[in-house]
Amino acid sequence: MTKAMYNLCDETHVLIAGTTGSGKSVLINNFLYCLTSYDPTQQKLILIDLKRVELAKWQAFPHVLETVTEPEDVLPCLDRLISHMERRYKRMRETGKTQSNNCLIHLVIDELVEVLRVKGAEERIDTLLRLARAANIRLIMATQNPSRSSGIPARMYQNVTCTVGLRCKSATESRQVIGVKGCENLPKYGYCYIQNANGLRLAQIPYIPDADIQIQLCSYLYKVG
């Protein structure tokens, strides 16, 4: 894992975009490998994977609260997370705090466009993007079609704190993701542009073998056993 990848895990909300085969799955694996290196009492995960295959290898980790693979389960999952967020806010008001001290929850959405096709999902995700930060709830979303015609509303780009551009089809798509051209010239694999409060930078994406993921999982299973 590179320092840039660990720093990405500290971002509040992240949107990853790149064309098919540009390495979104590899980058998401980097996120999840980093997040599952924390104690499960400190870091929880909710996975939405309507393709049913991209995030399957992570389902057995004790960090995972819920995995959604069917469109009809998307809204109930988002509603539960919003209710949990509201309970955290209630507790914060009662204790006079402005930031939750509960464990971090990362909602990871693979292929955002597919999820947004579920009626009502857009409004719920928008609510989380606007309000979840202080409740220690963060979103990581990925899409292979970053163009405005894909159905991703502009306000979602406005409410994420970090965008990650993998190889895109055109300079227009690159501007949609990171605000400038450049993603269209990236190598097919291994590199991305990260745009956040610190500006724009090029980062290398390490490949994490499945064997390393299994070793990390086994370390938790061994502790439980």
C-alpha cells in the first residue's frame, strides 16, 4: 500500500471514475484492504455490489455489517444507514458534541450508476453526502461512466471531498471527474489522478493479490477461533 492510498481512506466522501477495465476494482480493493487493517470495532463497512462479484471477497470480514446485491434491497439498506446517522446526531445533541465518537462506517458502492437507477436511491445518497460526515459515516462510490449523461447529478460531484480519475475515454470525461484534462492519457492500469483539498496529484495504485486479502481475513478468523 502506498501513502497516497492510505491518505485516500481519510477522505470524507470519494468518487472514483474511469472507463471499463481502467482499474476501479483494483483501487476499491486498495481501499478495503486498508480499511480492514483496522480493528473491526473501529471500522465498519456496508457494501453495495449489484454486480454480485466485485466485492464478494470482502463479505467474510468481521468489519462488514451488510452486503447488498439485489436492487430491491438498496433502499432498505440506505434507510437503515440514514436512521443510524440520525441516532448518532441525536446522541451528539444530547452530549453537546459536534462530531460523533462512534466507529467509522464506510458505505462502499460499486457502480454508482446502477444504484442510482433504483427509484429513491439518489435522494438517500444525496442526504448521506450532505449530512453524514459529522456522524462518522463516509461514502466511497465508483462508476465506469463519469459523463453527465450517465445519470450522476452534478450535486453529487459537489458534495464529495475527493475525486479519483482513472483512465477515461476523453478529455471531457476527465474534466467531469477531476476538473481538468489528463485522465484520457493515463496508462490503462496502475495510475490515477487524485483531486482533493490539497490539489491535484498523480498516484500509483498497487495491485493487491487475492492471497494477501485471504491472509488478512485469516488473521481475524484466527483471533476469533
